[in-house]
Amino acid sequence: MRYFIVFTFFLSIQIANSHTDSTAIKAIDSLPKWEQKNRAGLDINEMTFVNWSAGGSNYISALLGFTSSLNYTYGLFRWKNKAIVNYGVNKQEEQKLRKTSDELELISTMGFQKDSVSNWYFSARFNFKKIIYQRI
């Protein structure tokens, strides 16, 4: 019986706290919000030809990639930033190490919506691309 009373007490507290005030939710939504996402990846690939009459070349390659985004939202104002870095190499038998992918890209987009009813945005965009290494 004592466990039933304790269980009922905690359950009633949980139910009482689950109902929130709608004004508190509106206050939280009106605050500026930053959101960051990062993603990294490494791809390694190998190809081996054994007893291949048509020829072919054995190789191993690797691709390293990193993507990061940082987004800002405040009311009808949006600001999206993204950085992309990729670098890949390939080594074939009897050849030197070669670069296959080499990219640094920065993208920034700012937008403002005149009102919440309209589908039109006033926006500006900045894009920067660069090769990381000239030679390998």
C-alpha cells in the first residue's frame, strides 16, 4: 500500500508538471537561437586485380571530409553558415601519390522575411571556394 501511495504521488507530480503555460513557450520561441551541426567522414577504398587478363591497376585511395553548419534564427531573420572541407588521395602501383579531391568552401546566406504571411525573403549570399594544396 505504501508503494502505491508513493507511486501515485510521483505520478501526480509528473502530470502536474507536464502542462506548460503557453506564454512561457512563446517567450522561449522569441529568443535568438543558434544551432550547430558537424559531420566528419573518412572513406578508404582498395582495388586489387589478381590474374586479370584484361589488365588493370591496383590502387588504394582515401577521402577525408568535414562539414559544419551554424544557423541563427530570430523571429523572421535567418542566417545560415556552412563550411565544407574535403581532401582525397590515390596511390596506384608504379605511380606517385596523387590528389583526387581538394576543396575548402565557405557559404553564408542571410535572409529576412517581411512578414509571416509572405513567402518572399530578402536575402544575400556569400560563397568562397579555395584549393587547399596546389601540388602533391
